[in-house]
Amino acid sequence: MEYVDLARLESEHGELVLRERRPEGAPVSLELRANGVFVMDTLETSTEQALAAASLSVVADPRAVVVGGLGLGFTMHEVLADSRVEKVAVVELEQALVDWMRDGTIPHGPALLADERVVVVVADIALALAEAGPSSYDLVLLDVDNGPGYLVHDTNAALYRPPFLTSARTVLRPGGALVVWSASEAPELESSLREVFGSAEALPQEVLLQDREERYWLYVARVPEAPA
């Protein structure tokens, strides 16, 4: 297996690396790593697609959506495939990753960001939601880590606690939902969601990764519908 670094960033948040995997006799793929932690690649995108599809299914009218974490754009791509979606605000911490998407370092990036429904916000997701107006969105997807047990940055631990979850609830419209992706069960997160939203549910997601069955989790908390 040959690896070639296409782009690398050292910032106050740590190291971000985009590299190309060149396995002998197999297709070339891209891999994104943050602080040495595997984030995602272009070889297997089932988890990102499952996150978006399952999340969109829990909201009746997801016109305005926030995606926390750009990654390689596959969650955003799946959200944009839903004709009900009119706006997608993608919140990404690293400007460089957005630049790699825009300039074609990530080859599929320019076409994705050309969609007129996409607004890219370069900021910490907590700050971005704190600055958003109340009842601005129908759906918030949190995909910045592989869940609270697998943090890309240690400071992300705050994203799974009541103060941030309260900010997320504030930006949601009646009938809206917050959905958090996790690679494993996260009972403390579920408890925090119940504290803030009044109720929450953990939805197991069976995903086939290269002939390997894996179980991931979506943690869903909803804002009640407005009275008729």
C-alpha cells in the first residue's frame, strides 16, 4: 500500500492530513485524518450516507439543515439529494479543508460547493449555533467526531453536554430534530439529550463496510410540534 500526502495543515487545532491511498491493483482513494485519527475516506461512504438518510427521515419538512463537520462532503451530498431541502449550512472548523474542497484538491469538492443551497460557515459549531437565530433550522446533524467516545479534538467533549445541546435546541423550529452520530453506544449523551429536550432515542444503524457488518448509532432528540 502506497500513501501520498496531497495536503497537510498544522493549526491551533492540530494536524489535518489529506492523503491518497494507492493499493496495488485496486482503485485509488482519499483519506482524511485529524490529529492522527482516521476521520473518513472515499472508499467507504456508507456511514455518512446512512447518517444523512436516517436523519432526514425523522423530520417531516427538513427545509433548512445544519451539518456540523464538512469532512469529505458525503453527508452534505446526501442531504442535498433530498428535494425537500432548500438550505444546507455546513459548519467546518478548518478553513483549509474548505479550500481543498473549493480548489479541487478534493476532486468532487467544487461541484458539491457549487450547489446554490450550500452555505459554508468556517467556525466552531458551538459558536455558529450560538450566533444563529432562534428557530432557524429544521434539522441539525452533528458529525464532527465518531461520537463522544472518539473525539477528534479534546475540546469537542463539550458538544455532547447540556450547554451546547441547549444551543442546538434553541435554533430548531417546532418539529425539528438534533441528530448525533456515534460509532458506539453513548448512554451519557442520551441522558444529556433527555435532560435538554425532554426525550431522546438511540437508533441502531446496521452498515455493511466492505463485506463487514457494523453497528453504529444515531441519537435523536426532537422539538415538539407547535400546537395546531
